[in-house]
Amino acid sequence: MILAIVVFVIAVTFFVIAHRDTTQKNIEDGEEAPMFIAEMVTTELADARHVGTTLSWIVIGFAVFMQLIAWVAAAQKLGKVKKSNCCIEDRGKHLDAIEVYFDLPLYFGLLGTVLSFILITLYPEAGLMFAYVSTGMGIIVSVILRVFYLTPYRQDLISRNDMMRD
């Protein structure tokens, strides 16, 4: 997961650097500053919007990718607990120990939101929607994992434990 974050940051940095205007004149060398033409300003604004939109979609793609990683990690950990030959009480303890995996989507959603807000400060045209979508995805995935995977299995363990006591 850390590798995915590092690769993402490197890719975004490369994208930003690759789309900078490298044809600017060096004013410090005594050359005159270029005059601004309305067409040039319009073109630059359109390019900035395009870069901001592209980076926003990259952030959303990264957020979706991280949500998939969180989903797979939680499912794998839950599968290991289900397959273990431990007693029911130990399985409950194992569930408590892996509960952080069911919170990962929330943390990844917040990470996507922070990255989106950073992007918005660099490219104001990028829009806030992408920041909120990232958090929303994290909340939804976390709720799905808890409601449809963790809670039913925990309830099953409790009912089996109660039946064994009777």
C-alpha cells in the first residue's frame, strides 16, 4: 500500500512537471518579458483546466484503487479467521484484532480527500466534487464491509457460542 502511494505521488509529480510551460523566457537574462495576448491567456487557462481535470480523475482513480486494496485486505483477513481451527472465543478475539482492516476504507477516503484539496490549491478549476467523492467512497465501502461481512460473521459466532453453552 505504501508502494502504491509512493508511485501515485511520483506519477502526479511527473504529470505536473511534464505539463508545465517550458518555453518561458528568462527575464533575469535581460530579455524583455513577453506581452500577454488574450488568445495566449485563454489557451493557458484552458490548459490549466485540462491539467486540473486530468489530475482530479487520477486522484479519483487512485482512491478507487485504494478502496479495492482495502476491500481485498479486509476480505482476506476475515477469510483467514473463518478458516482457522480456533475456538469460537479465539475467533472473536481475532476479529477484534483485524477490525482496523474494516476501517481502512475510511482512512483511504480521507487520504484521497487531502490529495484532492492539495490538487485544488494548485488547480482551482479542479472542483471540490472529487474531494467529496473520495470521502464518500470510503464511508460507503467501510459500511458495506462492516454490515455485510464483519457483523454477520460476528453474530454467527455469538449464536454458535450461545448454542454450545446450552
